[in-house]
Amino acid sequence: MRAELAVLAEDDNYLQQSRHLADKLERPLLAVADAKQQDIPFFLVYRDHCLKLLDKALLKKGGLTVNIDPRPGEQSSYPASKKGALAQAVGRKTQTILDATTGWAQDSLALFRMGYHMTCLERSPVMVALIEDGFSRLAQKDWVIRRQLQVPELISGNSIDRLQNLASQPDCIYLDPMFPPKRKKSALAKKGMNVLRDILGDDTDKQQLFMTAMQHAGKRVVVKSPDDAEPLGGQPSMSYASKLVRYDVYLIGENQNV
Ligand SMILES: C[S@@+](CC[C@H](N)C(=O)[O-])C[C@H]1O[C@@H](n2cnc3c(N)ncnc32)[C@H](O)[C@@H]1O
């Protein structure tokens, strides 16, 4: 599915960058006055020093961006402690994680702040542009520069293909594919995920992605899903529940005894 989307030329200071993005994504570049007259539901715009995704209702203000700051309640010092269901699911002995469904990169960034070495895969070119912008803002953060941290590597493309050609095998492959909508989530998460669903649709090939991940993970595959969804790969080795979500862990081969 390819939702209607254009790049908005709002600020002359970003004209070059906006033109380059529109060319790269093969989308129209529109002035604000023209955008209002057209029936296009989504826009990318450089605003407030970052790249934002807007829907028509948010044309004037707001917008969704890759948030690189700790989530509410999350420890802000580095490395953040490895507690909570997400950290338990990826495992304390894990060092390298490949997120095969990066999306808004909120899980990847939480894991990066815990000190894991992250590689991120994403197949939507629109999301890739938003994540690239987020990661370049991350690289400018004081705490990242001071510690000489490498921000996560971002690879564009379908993970089902990309996983077959990795330079090195990650300890853990992390999957959070799009499931059909369910009950209440936090307002921002809901907005972000709903917009993603409107643009991309559900990930109907998640079963194939899971099978591929099981062939290429070193120690485990972790699948995040709504708490009431059927486990993607059948009975998991273990599961960790959090608010409205569940992390199913599938251990690989000899790690099944760990
Ligand atoms: C539910 S979102 C992930 C949200 C993410 N965990 C976060 O914290 O923001 C799913 C994302 O995975 C991507 N995706 C799904 N299947 C994929 C595949 N086979 N290869 C690459 N990306 C994929 C979708 O394009 C979408 O951006």
C-alpha cells in the first residue's frame, strides 16, 4: 500500500533538504498554500529542527517525530538499568540486537540507552527518512558525544531479505510487527501507531519474518505483541508481560537450556 503523501516546503531554510527528500521518496514537493487545496492526507515537513510527519489536521502545528529522549518514567542516565519486561525478554547476556521492525524506533532507542549494540532495519522509505533524522539528532546529543557512542546503524529494506545477508549474526532479533488495532493505548503511542497503520497497513508477512528471524538469530528471537494476540511462533520458551503488551521469547538451539 502506498498512501498519498507529499513533502511540505514550509521553511525556506530547509528548501534544499525538502527538495532532496521529495526526489528521494518520489513524492511531490508542495508549498503550504497548495497543500491545503489538495486531497493529500499526510505530509513530511522539516520543522523545529527535525523531520515531522503530519496529517492534514496537524498541518499548522505538532506533528510526529522520532522521539530520541527517554520515555516518561525511564532512567535518563546512561546506561539505563536493564529492568522491566523488555530488558528481561532480550536477556542480560545479550550484547547485540537487531530490530527488524524499527518503526518509530522507540524500542530500539530504549534498548540503545540500556547499552545494547543496536542495528535497525525498516522497509518503509518514509519511516527510514524519519528514523535517519532521529538518529542524526541522537548523534548530536552531549551524552552520546561524551561517551563516543555509535548511534544505531540503520539499514533500509525488507528484513526478510536483509536478514539473509548480514555481516555478523546478532545475539537477538527483535520483532514488533503491526498487529490489527486493539483496545486503549497511550494517546501518543496510539496516534503514532495509527498513523503508521494508515500509511503502511498491517504487516501481513509477519509469520514469514518470524521464520526468517529464527534462522538468523544467534541466541533468541523476541516478539512484541498485544497481550491478547496469539503467539506469532507458537508456544514461546518464555513470556514477559507489560502494560497491554507481551514479549514472547524464542530461544535458539542449545540456548533452550539456558
Ligand atoms: C509496529 S511498528 C514498530 C514500532 C517500533 N517497535 C517502535 O518502538 O516504534 C512496525 C514497523 O515494522 C516495519 N516492518 C514490518 N515488517 C517489516 C519487514 N519485513 N522488514 C522491514 N520492516 C518491517 C513496518 O514498516 C513498521 O514501520
